[in-house]
Amino acid sequence: MDIYPKSLENLIQQFTRLPGIGQKSATRVALYVLKNQKGLAHDLARSLLEVKEKIKFCQVCFNFSDNDLCSICRDNRRANGVICIVEGPGDQLAIEESGSFNGRYHVLHGVLSPLDGIGPEDLKIGELVGRIEKEDIKEVILATNPTTQGETTASYVVDLLSGIGVNISRIALGVPMGSTLRYMDPATLRHSLKGRVLVSS
Amino acid sequence: MDIYPKSLENLIQQFTRLPGIGQKSATRVALYVLKNQKGLAHDLARSLLEVKEKIKFCQVCFNFSDNDLCSICRDNRRANGVICIVEGPGDQLAIEESGSFNGRYHVLHGVLSPLDGIGPEDLKIGELVGRIEKEDIKEVILATNPTTQGETTASYVVDLLSGIGVNISRIALGVPMGSTLRYMDPATLRHSLKGRVLVSS
């Protein structure tokens, strides 16, 4: 396709490297950027370079941070003694937005995936053991995703931490709010029934 | 929301300025860029700056180009004498991809929209008249979109060019391939019936 000038084609190609952006969206976005008169191209370019320069891992929980410690690890109003383990920063954000957790986090930056050659040494798993002793952790909440790989990773963490004397819990897997049982997959319904909660006796 | 470091929040905000990218997509894209080890951030930043620096309007058809003349206006294998008028570069690309047109283009860069204060002087409409004489154009194909504004713009061009002695045609409006009449809107069906083509007599 040689319809657009080379630098524009190049920008379109760069946009298709982003997740969820195909050829059509990339073209639309690139044309939009080109037409924009409000400095969008420069602002976005500057942000891209700045983020790569400034952002590093929090030394404690491995979330992204522009300091040695992230804002949550620095926050002394948060409860100590409980760590929530998530796969990535996006999962951590989702939990924060739910406003239902006030403890600390540990970001693994991935899941175990033997087929893709991703083992424990590729994740921030080893560092977890040290934290539990050092921070006197009483409970570890496994909040990896309910996928095959997320479950495998959760199981691995359970094995790793058993014997250390810490409570390990898994977030409830079940039917999401606002959904319809009729359209729910069997595995979810199985988890939902198995994990039922007594409401009166 | 102060969960992410400032430079990351800033990148997310920049991404939300792009069309079709909301807060959630922007977050996903920004985190992806941050994790990417293959120079995505730098490549994208460079492309953004380069495109703004290099791309200008073709002096003849006003399509985006990195030269004074775009690749289509430079191409002497293309038919002279027929101009296809489109609203923007994206429309021109769609027609090129259909492979059904071998003439020249004229890109208006917008549509008439009195409510938004967009008049003929804001579009590349005036330049059209000069081209018709200079390039000895026999036919003008109106390929603005079948929206209220696109139709208004097409009508305006018809008025503007009547009397110059050039054939003016409008692309066929009708039922798209692969669609179902049952789910088609009345206006499209009306156009489709009105524009019916005799196949045998």
C-alpha cells in the first residue's frame, strides 16, 4: 500500500503496534493526529519519551513508580500485614478503583506460562517470600486472573508459601454483578455454586 | 486518580486525546508501551514528530503528501479528465483500496456545516473550479459521504460547477453488499429503489 506518503505510512505502522489498534483504527488515529492543530503529536511524543525515562519499578511491590517507592508503598495510612498479589499494574488499578482493599500489593508482572517459556524466575515471585517475613505479613490474597495461567500462578504461590505460616486466600470466583445466569459459562457457575456463602441458618 | 505516577498519568491523558480511545483503552495502551522493550515508545515518538514535520498538502489535489505533488497526481498512468471529490484522505484511501477508480482526486478536507461555522472558504472548494479548466476535466464524481452534511456539500459543488460545462455525477447510494434488506433503514431503501438500474429489457 503506497497510497500515503512514507512518513504517514510509518506512523500508521507504529500505531498498529499498540494493543487493540488494527490497520483501520491506526489509519484513523494517524490522520487525526496529522490534522490536529493543538500540538497533539508533540505532546504525545514528549509523553512517550518522558514515561520511558522516568518510570521504574517500586522497590517493594514492583508497581510502576517515578520514585524508589510507589505512592501506595509510601502511604502510611494503608494497612500493613496484608498483601494482594496481582498479575500486572492494570489489575492493581482495577482493585484500587473498586475501593475495597486498603492493604499492600505485590505486582508479579506476568503469569507462569511454561509453553511460552515463562517460569518463576521471569516474574517477581522470589521477592515475595522475603516481603512476607520482613513486613510481618499475616495474609496473602491471590488476585491473579481466573484463567488457566492465572490459576497455575496462584497454585504455584500457594505451594511456595505453604509452611511459612501465612494465611493465603483467593478472591471469590463467581457470577459477576448484573449478569444473567442463563448466559454464564459452566465453569463460572461451578465456581459460583462451590463458593456459595451461607446467608442465614 | 493518583494511583499511577505522574508521567504515566500524563501519557494516558495524551492517548485519550486520540479518536476512539477512552480512559480504559488509553490505560491499557500506556501500560503496554511502558512494558514494551522493543523501542515502541521511541519509534512512535519519532514517527509523530516526523509526520508533522514532513507531511504537507499536495498542491493539486490537497491530499497529504511528502512532496509538492502526491503520488497519485505524479502518476502519469492515471486517467486525466475525471476528478473524484472526497471529504478527506480516509475516503480517498477507501476508494483506492476498492481498486475501482483510475482518475484523479480532489480532497475537500471537510464538509459544509453552517451550524459549526464551516463555509466554502474553510474547504478546498474554490481550488476545484480552477482545476476543471486547467486540467480539461470532463467529469466530476461527487463522492462525499451520504450524510446530511455530505449531501449539502455535494449540492453546493453541483451549483458551483453548473454552467462550466462539465459532467457531474454522484456515487450510487443504495443497499451495501452482504446486507439484509430487512434491517436496512428507509432512506437507504428509498435511494436504492430510486437509483435502480435496468438489467434487461
